[in-house]
Amino acid sequence: AEAGLVTAGAAASMLLQAAACMTGTDPAKIAQIPDTTGVKNELVIHRSHRMGYDQAYIVAGATLVEVGEGRSVKPGELEAAINDKTAGVIHICRGWRFGNLELPEVVEIAHSHGVPVIVDASGMTPPLENLTKFVSQGADMVGFSGGKGLEGPQSTGILCGRSDLIEAAR
């Protein structure tokens, strides 16, 4: 990845992803959140990717826009959900998700609209190859747990990706 930083866990990475997408490095927008009045604040997420930890995105002030029904999402549904209030598209990486769009297709659709893709890969190590896989597939920011498979302290995480977005997360 172009850049990275250590976070206070994977949930903190998720919060920082949302904040970075909504504010960039604009000091006024940063000071304003979690009030996102006048700020692009929508994050699109597959309905079946919803889970308890996605509250971290909401804490930053984001509004989650769900796409798909049950375990199925069609490309047109993702495309239709992206609008002028969309700050990013969330992709949750879990081995047990079925019927959802694969990350490369999500990236293609989001990037065609100039929208970043943020990935929660908190539990995706091992294998260690996953530390580079999601960025190489086009994700703009990826968050990992420092505990779990990396076997570091449970209160740590890694956020990596595009240098401008990591700078905004800082």
C-alpha cells in the first residue's frame, strides 16, 4: 500500500475510513463531524455485510445505504445506490459471505463514479498474502485487526491504502 498507520483496533480503522472518506483533509469538515450536514456522508454497503461492528462507520457520522436482498446483490443495485452524497462503498471481507459482488467488481463500479472503496478485513489473516491482496484488487483503504491472526495486541489494528486517504485518517 502507499501508506498505513497503526490504529486502536479494527473498529477504529472502520471509523477512520468513514471519516477520511467524508472529510478528506479539510479542517472545517474534520472539526464538524460527527455532524455531517453539507458533507458527503453516505456509505453504500451490501445488506448481507451488515454486522455489529459496522456501527463504527455510523459513529463517524456516516449514513449506511444498504443494497441487495438477503445474500444477493446485483451490479445494477450497487450502481443505482451511488449518488452525489456517496462518500464511499464498504466491502466487508469474510470467508462465509455468499451471493455478494466480489471486491474487484465493487471497485470497478465505485471507481467509475469516482468513489473510494473501503474494506474491513479484520479477520482475514492468515494467510499473510491478504495483507496485500485487497489493495492489489483496487481497494482504497483496508483495515485489519492487530490481534486475531496477526497475533499482536487485541487493542491494535492496521489501516493501509491510498496515501491521501491515510493522511485524512491521520
